[in-house]
Amino acid sequence: MDNKLEGLVENITFQATDGSFTVFRLKPDGEQGTVAVTGSFPAPLVGEQVALTGEWVEHSRYGRQFKAGHCRRVAPTSLQGIERFLASGAIKGIGRAMAARLVAHFGERTLEVIELYPHRLAEVEGIGDKKVEQIRKAYAEQAELKEVMLFLEMHGVTGAYGARIFACYGANSVAVLETDPYRLAEEVKGIGFRTADQIALAVGFDRDHPSRLAAGVQFALLQTGLAGHCCVPEAMLTEETARLLNIDKADIAVVVSEQIKLGKLYTEDFHGMTLVYPRYLYRAERAVAERLLRLQAEAKPIDGIDTDTLIDHWEAAGNMTLAAAQRQALAAALSHGVLVLTGGPGTGKTTTVRGILALLEQQGGKIILGAPTGRAAKRLSETTGREAMTIHRLLEAGGGAGEEPVFARDEHNPLDADVVIVDETSMMDMLLMSCFLQAVPDGCRVVLVGDVDQLPAVGPGSVLKDVIRSEAIPVVRLTEVFRQAGESMIVLNAHRINRGRPPECGSPDFQFRELADSEGAAQAVVELCQTELAREGFDIWREVQVLSPMHRQPCGVENLNRLLQAALNPAEGKEFIQGVNQVLREGDKVMQVRNNYSKKVFNGDIGYIVAIADGKVLVRYPEDDVVYDKGEHDELTLAYAMSVHKSQGSEYPVVVMPLTPGHHIMLQRNLLYTAVTRAKERVILIGTRAALNTAVLSDRTRRRYSLLAERLRGESLW
């Protein structure tokens, strides 16, 4: 049963950047002291009077709290409440001192005067005509915002979305809500189709309204990109949209056809099948194919060199003997505009890249090194002895909106380079590859390095795999495992796994510890890190990484992070920030979870919290210290454990990974292979043999719809 609670907001403890969650202290009317309130809505203002509906709950750590499902702003009536409201910054132009003077002069009629008789504000010392107009305008905006919130609440939709909607549409907000609410999904940050649909249905739109069907088609198509596809068969799009909207497929098919005719959907007909693209992926896929073919076609041979002699001299200078494929790669880099170099661990990719660098440097010109993530770039820099940067930094990323990022470097302002070498290319999705290639100047050589057998990019496309599959771009695949690398059971087992054979787990550097119970396996992971590995001298924070196939489950990323945080960084005496699903403490190992161009930190960057004060969090990254203000904390997540996808591009001395039956849906060969190849000195797997064997034998890599390979081959699309 819902309880009601009304009172004054004393302070804000936490607020999520996207307005999805807040924690604050409330002083209930007629009571002494304050209570903690949590709610899935944007934070109210300090000093605001609010009316809450919800329930009292008992939190295991924080005690009694009021979990609010609904929050309504109430105009304050007491002198103290009015003054605190005005002093909170709710109305631009009024600070603490002015709030006190206004209330002292107008008393309980202060808000009435501001709203109805703003000219009277000039009666107060220090307020001139300019200030009167500023206050009048700011108060009017507050009134309009409240109208939007009230409109939403009257239709059974939380007013939490009001601030975002008002920021986008201002005084036209209610008109947009009444006539075209599906615009919100495209134009208001933090509001997707499902929320826009909830609002539309609440204000009276029919389930089969044309706007709803059209927006549903766009949303279903967007989901294909999130699932790794660049496009989707028209029939599949129709079926998915019909399921999503609970509308007859025949009606959806008509809408899809109309959207295609209007140019709102992009299509390619291929072997009798119509494939439908979102605009941005259609353009990106075409751009990748066109730029690769152009760079390959325009490459100018380097005159007056004897390639074999150059390679012989470099080989002799390094007192080494290259494999035939390595020599082939060095020669190809000197003669082709684009080269793909792929191979598993221990096959000599690093040596080959060093050779390519050395030979191309002898020819003069500027060489740039890049990688998709900061950790991959750092590793590339360490192995080559040269500066390497993330692709985002190379392209000088700026704050973009929507699906497409904004980069300063593009076809109009290309990179200053004669050669660009990119490592960990398998991590690059179609959009990032498109942006990168468009910034590569004509005549520049490009070397794409990566392990095609690892997991594909998180985003849409399997770019590296499709480029190799096309056979339109020169590819050198390194397969010979060198003697020194072959002495490592990690390397040998990685190749066994890649061939579908179970790993040999009896050596110190590759262990399997059998535990049938998922909870027991999770606890074993914690004990291993806290006790055994620490006792052996490993730096648990920087040399050991726990990986998991999934986020949920007892051995998933989320639960392992909670357990490892409690064991490795206990709460006693440390400042902390309460997040939505986690607590962040001083000393925690954390990861940036999305690109923040203004702070120059990017998805996957790892750092350590060195201080928390006044709601701010200071994180130390390898390149710089970064401060996160209130409302930005949800950009961080604990990183004691992470998903295998997030670990790509990194290497760690020790990798610990649970494999349990609960992970069944994610137990795939390329996932296990990727995890194992992250380790340099030791792999420890904990779980069941059945789960391990499932992962090794499962080669059911899901097809990602894309026509990149076909475009590169020049196949007719009709």
C-alpha cells in the first residue's frame, strides 16, 4: 500500500547524470530530523517542498528509507520554505542574500509577487529593472516547466521527464506532447522509444497510430545495430516491429514500405533479399568499402628499393630469422596501400609490426600508430617504443550527439600521415572504422593488425572478418607459433581452444579448479585474489584481472565486483558515493563506461579513485587525473571484475575466470579464446568441466548482417 510523505528537501546525496535515479534527505512536515528518500526520477532542488508517494523500506546497510515512486513539486508556503526555495538556485538571479531580502519585504506573498506583480520587486534594495526582468523570465520558465510536469503526471506518467522535455522544447513542450510525442525518442537525450510510447499512449494516441508504427519501425531497426548488425532483412524487421508493438505484421509491412519510399530507411536488394539499414550505418558501410578500395588502388610503389635486401638487412641487424609469412607481410606493407595482418598469440605479430615500422621509416614520411582503446594504445606503444594513441584521440574527438560522433579529423581535415598502423582492429565497429578511414589522406598507407578469431566489436559489424572474407584487400595470416612462445601453455592452449580442442590444464601457468557450485566458485575467485595471489607477490590491483562471460549470475561481473570490493577495499573509514546499483569508495578500481569527450576519457579506460569529497570523485588514470562532479558518477563502474568484451585490447599477468553452467548462453569458443589470450603469465579457470567443454566446442558465432565484404568484392547489389 502506498504511503504519502511531504516535506522540505534538505540536501541531495546522489543524482544520476541522466536523471534516472536520486537520493536525497527530506525534512518531513511537522517532524524533527530528516529521512532518506530514493527515487527513479531527477533530483528536486534543495529547498523545494515535495509531495511523495511510495513505501517505507529497510535497507540492509543504510537503514530505513522512503522509496518514492512519484514526486510532485509543491509551492512552499512557510517563510522558511519560500526563502530556502528561492535560495536554492531554482530561479536564476536570486541567491541567498536576495532571497532573504525578498522574503523579509513581501513575506508569504513573495511567490505571488514574483509571478503576478514582478514590477514590485524593484521595491527591494539592490533590484533594478534589469534584475526584475531576469527574475520574471526565470520564474516564468519555472512555471512552464511545472506545467509540463503536471501535464505528464495528469496522464499517469512520471514528471521526471519534464526537465529534459522542457530543456528541448521550452514553451512548446505541451504542444509537442499532445501532437507528436514520438519526436521525443529522436530529439530528447535520455528518452527512448519505450518512454515516448508510454507518454503517447497515456495522452490518447491509438496503438495503431501511424506515428507509433513509424517510430516503432525505427526503434526496431536501431536494435539491430545494438545486436551487432549493420542491416536486417525486411521480413525480419517487419516481424520484430510487429512483436514489439503487438500489431499485425501486414500493417507493419505497409509502414516499412512507405518508410522506404520516403527515404527514411535505406535498402539494398541482394540475391532476392531486401536488407534495411539505418541511415548512419548505410553511409558508414559504404564509406568503409569505398575508402579501403581507393586507398588500395591509389598506393604508389616505392621506387628504387630491393625489398628482399631491405628485409635481409633488418633481419640480420636484429639477429633473428623471420618466418615466411612475416617476410611476406613486410614486403606487402611496402607495396600495397592497405594491408591486413592477422594471427594468434605467439605468431610474431609484434615483431612483424616492428619490422614494418623500421622498413617504412627508412623510406621517410610520417608514421602514426593507433588502437581502439587506451589500454591497447599503451600496449602498442610499449611493444614498438613509439607513441601510440587511441583512435578517438587521433581523430580529435569532440562532443557529438546521437549515434554519430564528431571528430575534428575527417576528409576535409585529414590526418598528417604517410602511414597509419592500427592494432586490435577486431575491436573497431563499422562506424568508428568509417570515421577513421575518412580521416586517412589519399596516398597514405594503412596497416590493420588484429586477431580475427577474437570476439567481434561490441558495436555493429564484423569489420576485420569481413575485410578478410572479401579477399579484395591483401591479407597476411601468421600461423607459425615461435619456439619461445610455444613454451607457454597459455599460447599453446589458446591455439588448442581456437581449433576446438580442450586446453591442457595441469601446468602452473594454466590451471583449472573444479567447483560445481556457482556461489562457491564466486567465493573461490575472491579468496584466490585476496589470499593466494597476493601471497605470491602479485599486485592484485594492477596485475590480476577477473573476467566473466556475463554481467548477471553469482559469477557475473556485478556480483563479483561487490564481493571483491568488500574483500579488497573494505568500507571502514573511507569516503564513498552511493550509486544506483553500486557504492564507489576511495581506493576502488573503476572503469569509464562511455566516451566523455570533454574529459578526454573513453569507454573502457581504467583508473583508481584517489579522493571523494563534496560529492566529487577524483579518479587517477594513467594519463591524467579526472574529476567527476555530482551527476557524473554513473559514468564509472567497479572494475575488479569485467566482461571479456571489456578486456579486449589489454594484457594482464594473471587472468582469473569463472566458467559455470549459469553462463551457458555466453559460453562460446571465441569468448574463451579472447579471455585466455589476455593473460601473459597465468590463467586460472574456476568452475565445471562441462562449462569449459561447452565453451570450447561451441563455435556458433552468430551471423552479423552486413554487405561490407560484398561491396569490397564489387558484387552487384540489386
